[in-house]
Amino acid sequence: MDGDQIGTEDFFTVAGKRFRSRLLVGTGKYKDFTETARAIEASGAEIVTVAVRRVNVSDPKQPMLMDFVDPKKYTYLPNTAGCYTAQDAVRTLRLAREAGGWNLVKLEVLGDQKTLYPNMVETLSATEALIKDGFDVMVYCSDDPIMAKKLEDMGCCAIMPLGSLIGSGLGIQSPVNIRLIIEAAKVPVLVDAGVGTASDAAIAMELGCDGLLMNTAIAAAKDPIRMARAMKLAVEAGRLAYLAGRIPKKLYADPSSPLGGLI
Amino acid sequence: MQIVLNGETRTVAAGLTVTGLLAELGIDARKVAVERNLEIVPKSVFAATALAEGDRLEIVHFIGGG
């Protein structure tokens, strides 16, 4: 899907809300909340993912994410990271909705600890429960075009196939599948997970996806703030290249200078 | 009476409400969600919800995550 355009302004719409930045970032793995806040700022992201965890009741005065990353400025997207069953995921997001007061969530139900690959059976089951309960579900999923379509048909507001395994930095391993998912989808498709560096982000955007979600590639870079900026530029560059329309690949050369008038 | 709070047994005053518990713990009620015996306790009824012996409570908030 191309995304909507008004003049030179390019944005995508999810759950009825417009977002100009096509880069969504996670808030985990940073050295402290100050670094988190600076990296998010540099990334230009408008949506940030957050996890739901127990409050440390023995030391409730510990700094909280909300004190550094303003939920009025950024759209918090609660996730279900660490959930391996539909039941746990639904329970977590019901708590998230109560904590935050909004319906937009990221569902991810993991299949195993070594790969963190999505468990699609549990994901489908959780999706059904959440949609019934009025949630706007952005769903992390396998890069299977049939599964992606199924999730869209069930009512998910965004489909988020993995580029490669979470935190792996292996980039877009199945560009053909991602492309097939994008072509079939009527809701935004965002590549979630696997980006290692800026070129991976550009490749994903050049495939025509509506956005990109990443965390480790920025947070675990040697200089997260600089990498956040690199990702912002890469997402913009990839998007522009997609809209501009690349030249076809050819086997042989095609001279850039005119042949007429050669001495 | 005893309750289980975030997985740990804790002794609290009989009749304590959710609002009372959060105040006792020094937790800002606006920044958390509370689950009691697997049911969400809406913020609007924190003050009216009295805890009972053996209640299992979860108090959660948003932290950094991907």
C-alpha cells in the first residue's frame, strides 16, 4: 500500500490516527532513561513501544519511563513482549489499556526463547479475543502472506511481519514475502524486528512498507543517538526512493552520457 | 490480613482499599494498572474497592521495551 499523500506531506494512518514518522522505536535496552529520551528524539519517532511489568513495590520511587518519555507527546504502544500464550498476552494488554487509557496495542506472542519467533496459533487466538474486546491491534507476525491476510481479515489495524529474528540484526531475510504481504494488504504493513543498520531500514522501506519498528539496532549501537538519526534518514530515504520509483535492474550497461557528438 | 502483591505475600490492614494500598506504597495511581484476582480494577473504583483476605493483586506500569 502506497500510503496517503497530500501535496508533499507523506503520512500513514493507523487506527484512524495519522503519523508522519514512519519509524517506530522501542524503548528497551538503553543505558538509562535520559539516553532513551534522547534517542527517541533523534529518531523522530511518534510511536514508541513499551512493555508492561510489575511495579517494584519495595522501591516505588525508582524513576519511571513516563517521567522521561511523555505519553502526551509520543503515542505509547504497549507490547506483550515475553508472552508465550494468548492468555498471557490478552491479560497483559488489558492491564496496559487500564494503565494508559487507550486501545492501540502491539500484540506479539512468542513461540520459543531461542528464536523469539511468533507463535501464530496463539497469535490468532489472542487477536480474536482482543478485537472482540475493542482493541486496535498492531500485530507482530511471521512473514507468511496467508497469515498476514488472515490477521487483516480478523480486523488488525496493522500487520507487522518480522524482517528477521528479534535483535538479530540480520536485516530483511525474505524481501519477496514482505513484498507479497504489502501488495495484498489494505491496512498498513510495518516491518518489525531484524534491522541491523541503516541500509536494512532503507531496503524495507524501498519494498513499499508503510513503516518500520526497531529497538535493538538503535539501543545497542555504540552510539545510539547517532544511530537513531541514521535510521530516521534511512527510513525517509527508503520511502522517497519507493515513491520515486527505482530504475529496473539490467544485465548490461546503459551509458549516462549521450553518444552523439563523440569526437 | 494477608494478600499476595506482585507475587509476594504481604500483611495489610483489614478493609484497606486499593487507593489506600497505593498510598501506603507511595505509588502514583495515575501511572499504574491494578489487577485483583485476575480481574482489572478500573481506576474509577480504586477508592471503593476494599481488599479481602487472600486477594492476589498485580500492580503494573510501563517500562522500556521493544
